[in-house]
Amino acid sequence: MPLLPPDRSSNRRHFAVALLTVWLLLTSPWVSMFRRIPPSAGWLDYVHVVTGLLALVLGVAYAWSCTRGGGWRLYFPWSPSLLPGVGRDLAGLLRGRVPSAEGGGLIGLIEGLLLVFLVATALTGAAWLATQGSDAALAWRGYHAVAARGLIGLLVLHVVTVSLHLLDFLRD
């Protein structure tokens, strides 16, 4: 089955998810919720919750648009036939070559993991909200923090790989 090219709505979802994610990450140090939304919650706490739920919906829609039509092969190259591309890209990095952004490989793997962590962060945040007031809320808060840290690390890697790809593109 041939891969479907990204459509314009997928590009818009990427932009919206990126904006929401950056907003949520940049403002999260000022969000103060533990077991529940406190009675003294400020506007930033409520905006974080609403924006996070919106990020969940848009993140799932964006992940779906990225993986439909065989696109999952680009973002999740873990099958035996696709994994050698990741190895070639890693070996190329050791030789100073920038991995290709097309055809899966290392950059696709990073993007796929970023999609997984985006959805995991949003889902654990929604579970935290749904269980607020219970002991389970603290556990979901912990899972949410771990997923958010993974999201941050992968987002940094994504920005680095996109930057390297753009530099390589400009040199050509």
C-alpha cells in the first residue's frame, strides 16, 4: 500500500499541536495541582487543564493523520525490514552525515516516539483530572510528569533533527 502524502489539514494540526504543546510546557511550572484542582486555582491552572484536553483531542487526530495509509511505517520503523534504516542513520551520524528526513529511519523514529509521548502525556493528564480527589490522582500526576519529561526530551531531539535537516537543505 503506498504512503499517503500529508494533507493541508495535517499540517494545520501539526502547527496547532506544536503551539499547544509549547504553551503547556512553558506554563507548567506555574500550575499548582496535586490531588485535585485547588479552590484557589488561578486562571493558569484552568487554562492548562482546558488546553491539555484540547491537546489530547488534536494530538490523537494528528497521530491518526500521520499513521494512516501506511504512514505508521515512517514513524514506527521497528519491524525487521525497516529497522536497518535506523541503524544506517546512526552509523551515518558517527561519520558526520545528517540522516534523511524521508523514508523513516532515525528521524522518523524520533517523530514517532514524540507522537507516542505527546498522546501519553495528554492521556495521563486527562486521567489525573478524571481521578482528582482520589489517591489514584497522585499516581496519575506522577505518570504525567514522567511522560512530560520524555516529551520534552524528544521535542528537543525533534527540533535538533529538523534544524540539522534544514541546514543540510540550505547547503544543497
